[in-house]
Amino acid sequence: MSGPWPERRCDFQQPSVGGRVQCMICPHHCRIADGAAGICLCRKNIGGTLRPLNYAHVTSAAMDPIEKKPLYHVHPGRSILSLGTWGCNFKCDFCQNWQISQQRAETQFLPPHEAVALARRQHSVGIAYTYNEPTVWFEYVLDTARLAREAGLINVLVTNGYIDPEPLEALLDVVDAMNIDVKSVTEAFYRRHCRARLAPVLETACRAARRCHVETTTLLIPGENDSPDEIEQLGDWIAENLGPDSPTHVSAYFPRYRLDAPPTPPATLERAWTILKTRLSFVYMGNVVTDAGSHTVCPGCGAVAVRRSGYRIDASGLHEGACGRCGRKLNMVC
């Protein structure tokens, strides 16, 4: 099957002038002419109604370690069915998955009930909506997540956080955890590199943290968002708004798509980790081999609660989401 799901219209739309329809999923608020699609490429005006072109169209379906999302404080060591489609409401010039985010890609058809059945057959802890931006897949994610919740599975979003409050609240009714990309703490970075705004992302993170487990990730790009001052601002914002126990990931960038900045030196990640650790309890480094930035260490007694070697996980130091030695809560979903 190709094209939009014939019985599904896009949620959160309203008529606009001249036969256009305004999409109200994300802060772009695209006014879309008949026959055209929005910035995300996948929400199309067909005869005066927005239809999701990518509904139930899956570009990637795999069982991944949940740590790969990355989510280090959600069911450590478990695997999760990970689904992605195509399209994105950002235009990041450094996109690591541009082949599916910035153009239409080949897909397989997987309706919501079949996705849930697949997760159960694979003994998955749940379903992660990932690889591209899941909020542009809103209707499919919402329909599938509702069925998954009924089946006793968790739902996880890996997202840029660029979504309006009302659709976000609908998702948060059925989402258990989110990893939100906070790509920078400056508006200039978002305008220059993503063609978007920072403020809605920060609002999403704050709203989500009140309803579900939230971890954040920042891809450090040399000369763009990796200065000590900016890392200090990032740590201060997370500590103040999400809490000092909010798990935080800093990851190494490699040249992709249209940006040719050099790869992130390991020393840059280590410097950022050191700065963030003065403000936050749980800081991790990604896309590098590291011990210091891999393990979950109890801030109370210093015991290693979760030891990670790649995707080999030893969570024997955990007890019901707390440190097995001293009992300190570690902001874990188990």
C-alpha cells in the first residue's frame, strides 16, 4: 500500500484562507495549499483535509537495547522494538539520519495492531518511536501507543521536542519516557542549523518532565555548541528546570549530511562531562568508548549501580530502582 491511510486524517488541523489548511502539530504551524505538504514532508493537504502520508509506513523496525535510544534510566538491559518512518520538522544540516528525515524513503507497512503484536512476539519491554522525528508521525504513534499501553508495554519517544502543547499532552497520556534532543541552549544555533526555535523545545522538556521520565541528549559540534560557557548554561538549565537527577547525555558528532565540521574530539566530551557533573547527578558520554561516562554511579555512596560495557549491561547494583548499597533513589524506571 502507498499513500495516506485512507481512513485517517491528521489530528490538530484547522481551515485557513484560500483553501489552505493549517497544521497545529508543531510550532511551524504550516499553512498548506491543496496538493502540498508541510515542512515535515509527510502531512499533505488532500482536497482540504490534511492526511498523514506516512501513517503505518515504517522505514526501520529493529530490536535495540534501550540504552541505544539513549535511555540509561529506563529498564536497564532490556531490549525494545524500535520503529521509525520518514520526515522531520527540522532541517538540521548535521542530521545523522538524513536519508529518512529529509526525504521520502522506502517503507514496509505495519498497522498499529501488528506493531504491538510484533513487540509482544519479540518479548520487548515496549515500543520506541525513533530514528526519524516521531512527532511528525503523530497519528500513528498515538494510535499504536494506546494499543501498546493496553497490552502492558511501555512507550518511548526519541524526539527533537518541537511539538505544540496540546498534541504533546495527548501523547503524554500514553508515553512512559522520552529522550529529548536539546541541541543547544542558544536561539542562534537553532535558527542557523535547524531552521527552528529553541524555546518550544525547552517548553516541551519541562512539560514532559512533569508527566513522564525524561532524559536529554546534546550532540556536541566543534565550534558550534561546545564552549565551556554553553555547557555551563546547559547544565544550569537542566538542573533548574528538569532537576539535578535528570539523566543527561553528551554525544560525539561526526560529519554528516551538509555540515563538514571536524568530529568531536574525545577531550571535548570529557570536558563537557566534567562541567555537567558539577551540576547534575547522572551524566553520560555517547559515541565514544568510555568508563567514566558509561556507568550509573550512586551520588550518595559512590557505588556502581549499573555497569555498562558497550551494550552489555550489569544492573546487579540496582534494587527496585535504587542503589543496592545505600538505598538512594536513582531516578530509574524499572
